[in-house]
Amino acid sequence: GRARGYSVSSAFDFNSALFPLSSSGAGYTSIGAPTSQDYELGTQSLEKNKSLTFLNGLSLVIGLVIGSGIFSSPASVNSNAGSPAASLIVWIISGILAWTGAASYAELGGAIPLNGGAQVYLSKIFGEWAGFLFTWCAVMVLKPGSAAIIAIIFGEYMVRAVIGADAMDASPWINKGVAMVGLVAVTGMNCVSTKLGTRSADLFMFLKFVGLLGITVTGIIVAATGFAYDKSALSTTWRTTSWFEGTSKSGAEWAVAIYAGLWAYDGWDNTNYVVGEMIHPGRDLPRTIHTSLPLVILAYILANLSYIFVLPSDTINKSNTVAVAFGQAVYGPIGSLILALIVSGSCFGALNATTFTSGRLVYSAGKEGYIPSFFGSIGLSAGSQPMKLSRRSSRASRLVRWMADEQGFFHTPIWAMALNFALTAIYIIIGDFATLTTFYGVASYLFYFAAVVGLIILRVKEPELERPYKTWIFTPVIFCCEYRFIGGELGLEENEDLKGSCSWGHNLPRYEGRAAEASVLAEELSYCVYLAKAARLSSSFTSKRTANI
Ligand code: ARG
């Protein structure tokens, strides 16, 4: 079975690691649809259970993408871009980057419809080592690190909603405590059943649109009528001053602004992690992408227009919590309370969406033998049966049936969730996030970039490969050029000062060292484990060879 395309190997394969695109029959060659034999290997049992629909895909993407960013990145975008018009341009540029990246991922996901996202694309295209490196970084740092950021922002807004503006003076441990409670809640939900995870994602998706729509409508009303609770807090300049006034001339500032925008759009690859569980991946994945991204881009631009109509630049630039300032200015204390609740709800939804897919990523890393296989099991122990609904309970409450998977409860990658939980909790506790977020942006876009370059390579090397969805060839090219331009030309990489303070739009405490150390450690560890595996496999490989002679 290993010679076929989508081998779902249960162990790390040295041959294909060394000769990824060779025609020797090892690794990635003749690709067709995954055969039933592939699934019969029994390793990807989650993928046998195909349950995700277009709507689920949509809410996985939108649920993660609309999180904290649109409600708090504007400070960083506006203050760096310098003027309202420039900041709108930044939102468009980063939106295009996200959309072209996502469209490229839609092609990859259709051609290689397995769980794991970049993990499988990089392995199939560049060799197992690339997927391995990505997986380690994603499992150890990227996924839990970004989840921790979202959780902390959730805690911050929740505390603010409950104890009001004084929250800023309260101990950060209160925020972290609330963040932890949120994390426990989403992890619990996702362990109980797949349905509970995806259903709550659906629910949150609608809440978020309602929130953004509310902001937009409010902005239009304020612009047209001048209605506001606190008229002195309103912007007076947008009618009279040029929207371009103050536009930054520094490339590095633009780069930081764009990275702040990218954080708000990040998460567009979320459905790719679970393609293997989609009922019609070839059809629904591109549909998901081309529905969700234009919607999100439009919603973000409208929300930003509203911010500009309502709030003076100074307020936007300084406030880490633009949305709350917006609510306060227009509707008074009630407004700021409602906005704080909406933002924390939005973050909670994003935490839920990222937890859902992190679980699957860790799970497939376990399956592939990248981390102990124990993490690649379903349920509490290997071979354990899901908690079935007895006949009585299946007649019982509709709520119970609404929550349960076909197989009952706890048919989920529980140990993978546990690992993700533990790592996220650590990041919440050590919590110097500013640099973790910068690292997150730089590292995750590096992998996105590699995968999109891989798409182009794959087009050349495997023209015959079946691609249910083929994106316009300029899509990956635009993505790659734009990405290189931001990192290279605009000079984010060169600017030492900005490196440490670029915080994806959140003015969280400045980095003190541990977070970046964690990421470097994860990377180094991954090299070691990879080398150890390769050495072990190569010795068993040679001993087999010599035994045959
Ligand atoms: N766009 C999201 C937000 O605004 C952040 C997504 C983080 N990415 C991730 N893969 N967890 O909060």
C-alpha cells in the first residue's frame, strides 16, 4: 500500500523522506483518489468518518479568522500606516494575501484530500522532513501559541465586561485565570463529540457576523445623523481632512501594519486540517474559501470604515480595544459592555475552532509517527469503544442526540486534545506574547509560503495529478510575490527595533525571551527527533538489506 499516492503510513518512512519525488515507487508518486485500501490500513480512522459539510467548513474558517484581530488590530494598523486611507489599503493588501493563500490551499487540499494541512502537502512535495519540521513547529508552538493569545484576549475582554474599565489595573492573573477557564471549556466540548465542536462553531459564526454587522450599521448611522452617547468622543476630522494625510513613508512601518492585518485574517487554512473528514472535499473546500474570504474581507473593510467614521485617529491608534471604545462612544457604558461581550464571544469561538483542528493535527502527527503514537488514538485508550447511546438515551432528550456523534460520545482524539491543552496552558502561564505573535506570523507565513511554492512545483512535476479544483496560476504567484515583498522589500526582517515590538496589533507585554526560546527549542528538538528516527530507520534498512544478501 505504501507505493500508492496518499499513503497513510503508520510509521515514518525513510525512503520517501530521502527520495520524495523519485519514481522508485516510494513516497509520493502516482496519485489517484485515495483507495479504500488506504483507509483499510485503519490508521486514519477519523478520516473514515466523513461528516463535515460545506457549512462546517465555512464556520471552521470564519470561526477562526474572525477572532480577536478585527476588534483590536486596528490600533497597530492605523498607527503604523499613518492615515485612514493607508490603513484601508493595508486591510485590502493583507486580505488579498490571505485570499490568494487560501485559494492555493484549496487546490492543494483537493489534490491531496487528507487531514493535516501543510503537514501532508510539504511531506508529499518536498519530502517527509519538511512536513516533519512543520508538524513539530505547529504542534509545539504555532497552534498552542496562537491559541494562548486568543485565550488571553478572551480573558481580557471577559474581565473587562464584568468589572469594567478598571480591568486594566487588575492583576494579569485574573485575565489568565479566565483564559484558562475558556480553554478548559472548549477542550472539554471538543473531547465530548465532533458534533459539539462543529455545532458551536456554526453558532459562533453567526454571532460574529451579527457583531460586525452591528458595528457597520452603527457606523453608518453615526456618519449620517451624528447620533452618539458621547458626542465629544466622536471623530470630527473625517469629513474635513484628507484621508491620506499622514500616510507613512517607512516601508518597515507598512510591513508591521500588514502583519497586524494578517493576524486578523489568519486562520484561513483551518479547513485544510480536516479535509480528510469532508464529505465532498473537491467541491466544498474551494466553495468554502471563495465564500468565506470575500465575506470576511468585506466585513473587515466595513468595520474599519465604521471605526474611522466614529472614532478620532488618536483614539484608534492608542486603544488596544477599539471595539469597546467604539461602543462606549456611541452607546455609552451599555455599548461598551455589549461590545466587550461580543469580542470575548468571538475569541471564544476562535478558540473553539482552533482547538478543533489542533486536535486533528496532533492526532495525525501521532498517526504518522512524528510524535508518540499514543497521541494518534481515538477515545480514552487504544481500541476503546465510544460511549454509545443506549436505546433509552437515543430516545431521550433531543439535546443529547443533537450533541452526540454517530458513534456516540468521546469518539474524538482525546489524547491529542490533552497535549494541545497542556501546551496552550503553559503558553498562557508564561505569557510573553508579543514576540510569540511576531514569531507566529513570521513562522506560519514561512510555511504557507513553502506550501504555495510547492503548489507550483507540483504543477510542474505532476501535471497529470487529479485536481478537482485548479486555481488560476497567478494566484500562487501573487501570494509568493506579495509575501516576499512584505518580508524583504518592506524590511520587516531588517528592522531590529520593530522585530520585538510588532505584536500583531496587540499591545501586550513586550517579549522577554522565553516564548522565542520555546520556538527555537521546538525547532531544534524536531531536528534531533528527525535525525534519530532517520538513523534508526536507516540502520534497520541496512540490516534488512544485508540480511537479504
Ligand atoms: N484571525 C484570528 C484572530 O483575529 C487569529 C487566528 C490565529 N491563527 C491560528 N491558526 N490559531 O484572532
